[in-house]
Amino acid sequence: MGIKVDINRELWPLGSEFRISRGSRKVSEVITVSISEENLTGRGECFPYARYKETLKSVEKQITEIILELNQNPCREYLRQLLPPGAARNAVDCALWDLEAKRANCRAWELAGLSPPEPLTTVYTLGVDEPEKMGELAFENSNRPILKLKMTGDGRDFDRVERIHSNAPNTKLVVDANEGWTIQQYLEYAPRFKELGVMMIEQPLPADQDSQLFSIPHPVAVCADESCHDTSTLEGLVGKYEMINIKLDKTGGLTEALELKEAASNLGFQIMVGCMIGTSLAMAPGLLVGQGASVVDLDGPLLLKDDREHGLEFIGSTINIPSSSLWG
């Protein structure tokens, strides 16, 4: 008996408008994939991202076109031959992990040969806003261990970080420019941000300009996000970055993400696990990648107005292990 694949679009309103350097959104548009075999169903979720030329329609098309072939051999390794890294493969890969765990009557980490996961502490992300507004939000969240601050390159980023540090002086800070800075801005901000409690700067420069990071000081760790996709991109990051951001929507799922984590660690990179804005279904596989990571950014559900049923339990910034009713 073959498998049945269902593809669905879902819209999840955000608690408030969320802005980064490239634009803003009020709704998270995701695709879920359900793969059923007999009485078992595995699920996965992805977030098609325009930065990588993905749309809801293009991702649906990618998945639809491989269903017949996947039916002949519904396994994760074969999937890697059918789809490139990206959102489409992520949703299918994670659904296959979930289905395989149900078949074996075990948890996904057991299938992966990993130790039982521990709860993780996630950053909490503040979208781009006026310095005063971001400062107010920082004060409201000053009890959180780590805040991630979206920057925009509009000349007011130092004011933003200074205001946030003043209002949350005991909170560690991560700054994410989303490719929005020039090299001059990085050179100006990096040493000053270190004095304001910033522990890492994520993707300061456009990915096609990051060779400039080779020959300049790094007062704090610099993390590759848009410059890092899967294992094939890793070698080109050596000497430019100290950390990489592993997102399942970039790697094409948990399978490649675990391999990327191991390869990056062997090269001496620190690990960050990140996410797009999605529900707990999208975050749950990332908890396995996040074990032992230097930075965990799996706060997607905290930015939504509501989460899906059986969602992750967040206690402050601590994420507890997903139930098998959610995933894996």
C-alpha cells in the first residue's frame, strides 16, 4: 500500500506587525504536509521565503511534482535526490521523520541516535521599530535571558541598541541586520555594540558581499544566516564567520540540518538554530538541532496570536520537549 500526501496552506495571524530590514508582515503563511500510510500520519511545516525566491505556489508545485516518485520509495534519503534544499523539502522531510517515528513507535531523537533532548532557552525577537518603541518592548521583556534585535541599516541602529540595553541591562543581546548594513556600518557598530552587551551579530552584510568580513576585526562573534544554507555552503564561510544559523527551511529539513551541525562543529563553528515565523510544528524538529547550540532562536510561536493544537510549552523563554501528539 502506498502513501497519501496532503498539502495545505495555512494562515497564522501575528500578535502584532513584525518588521525586518526587508519588509514587514502581519500574517505567517505556511504550508503543511501530511504523509499517511495505513492508519499513521506524519506532519511537517515550512515557510516559503521570498528571499530565496519561494512562494506558496512554487513550494506546492515542487511537492506535488515529486509525489509519484516519492510513493515508490518514501524515505528521507531518496527525497534528497528529488528536491533541492529549501522549504518544500523541509516540510516533506519532517513529515517523513514524524511518520517513521510513529511506524517504529519511538521518538524522532531515538531514530536519529541522539540522547533525549533537554528543554532549551530561546531568544525572544524584537522586530524593527522606532528606538523608543523597541526600548519599551525591551523593558517589558527584561526578564528574558536573551533578546534578538532586528536592525535595519537606517542610521538609527545604535540608538536602538543603546535604548534596549539601558532598559534591559542584565539581558544578553543578539543583533540581526538581515544583510542590511554596509561594511562601514559594521565597523562602526561592532565594537560599540560589544560594550552594550551584544554577544553576536547575525548576517551584517549581504551574502554576496560578505568576503569583506575576512580582513576586519570581529569584536563579537559574527553569524552566517543568509550566507549559510546547507553543508555545501559551509567551506566558503571559514574565516568570515564564527557561527552559523541552521534553519530547516534552508537546509531542506532535519536530515540535512543534523549533518550540517556536525560538519560545522567539526570545522570549529559555533551553532545557532533559527526559524522562520511558524507554529510549534515547524519548531519541534529544530529542538533536536538546538541541543548544545550556542544560540537558540525558536520563538516563532511566541510571535503568533495563536498556536496550533498540542503546541510547544513555553515557560518564559524555556521551551519544553514536544509531545508526540505534535511531532516526532
